[in-house]
Amino acid sequence: MTDPTKVTVQVTLPRELLYECGLSLEAASDALLKAFVLSLCRQDRISSGKAARLLGIHRLAFIRMLAEEKIPFLDFTPEELEDEVTAVRR
């Protein structure tokens, strides 16, 4: 029985790409999901908590994943950072 909360998205990849990278279909699917979720998070379209849930991991593990991928968890402009520091000092 299929999960009614999920959809299947078909992506066509060259067979040699998977072969050369040594990836199974499942590993490629997992990598594509991770890349898609990271992209949505980077675009501020989903929260880090939502991203972690989509990937089935704890939020702290997702934050570590961001660090490993060199994606900033907090991405303030200089003005936003100054406003935050001022608010904390009050």
C-alpha cells in the first residue's frame, strides 16, 4: 500500500552517472531528496525543523548537515545582525 502523504517524482538520469558514482537507485533517490530539501531550506521556503522532518533526522543533525555542506544556519545581513546584537544587549 502506498503512503497517501507522499508523491513519487520521476527524474531521468543517465545510467552511466549512477554506475560511475557507484550509487544504487535508492542511494540516488536519497541524495536527490537531500539536495532538494537543502535547496528549499537555502531559499527560505521551508524551516530547518521542517527540513529535518522531511529527511527523517533530528533538527540538530540537520544543522550539522548544513555545516558539513557549508550552508550557513543563520544568514543575517550586517544590518540584521546589528539589530539582533542590539536586542540581546537590552
